[in-house]
Amino acid sequence: MTNKTDKNKLIWTISFLVIPAIILARLAEIYTDNSLNRILIAGLLGGLGAIIGAIFLHFANSKSTIIKTSIILLLFGLSLSILFIETERNKSILKTCEICGYKAIQRANNRCEYCGSLTWEKQKMIKGYDDKTKWLKEEQLNWFAFDIDSFTNKSDFYNPPIDEGFLKDMNWRPLVTEQEIKDELNLDK
């Protein structure tokens, strides 16, 4: 009889500790994009979830099965609510990359997820550019020279409208021309 009681107690303990730990560990994806930091933050948030679960378990330990079930459902709902609220609160509002024209820069990031270019704010600190227009033109030349169609020797600045899940901002305009790209690549010679 004690063996069955011990198994039930173990199942309740695992449920109270693991459910919030797993759910709250998912918050790490919201707060960081670096894999090492994500692992560390997931561990911390998972530990916090387990502590919260342990507190709920302490109050539910000597209660009936119905009350334990209600409390674990409350804990599950609370954990999911926290995850949902934080996900919505921190939902990425993607900014348009000045280089490639795709909406691919997350709010808290300084790098385009599509072309990999740094934003002007970050680049001017690193490389020391004085003129944004000069920097932008140089970066666009590099990007579109890489992206030129080898059969037609043309660069389509606005297509594809969706690529790798990113939308092209139709209000974006390149500073470089097709002729400048050809000159850069020496295609007319």
C-alpha cells in the first residue's frame, strides 16, 4: 500500500515541479537570441518555475486529489498565461533593413535576419562611418552585386516579395542603380 502511495506522491511532485519549469523555460526564446544565453536563461527560468511549483505543492500536499488537481490546473493556467502575456508583450515588430529592404530587423537586435547587415546605429560605432549615405550605398552595392542574376545581369531590387518568411517593404527604395552594380562588377567591360 505504501508503494502505491509513494508512486502517487512522486507523480504529484513531478507534475508540480516539471509543468511550470518547462513552460517558463520557454520564455528564454523571447528574451535572447544567443544560443548560450538562451540556455542559461532557460535554466534560470525553469528553476524559477520549479520553485513556484514547489510552493504550490507545499500548499497542496495534504489536500484531496480534487483540490490537488485544481491547484495543478491553476498552476498550469498561470504558467501558460505568463508565457502568452510575455510573448505578446515582446512580440517582434520587425523593422525594414535599409540594405536589403526586407522587414527583418527585430526590435532588440542590431542585425538584419535576412541579409546579415548591421544597422546604421551599430555600424557607425564599429567602423566609424561618418556619412550614412556613403555607408548605405556601399552596403547595397555589396549586397545586390552578390544577388545579381547571372543570366540577365540584372538585379531585381523588389523581388521576391516574401523570402525566407520575411516580407519586402514596398515603401523601401535602394540608393544604388543597376548600372552602378554592373560597374562594380565590371559587367559592361
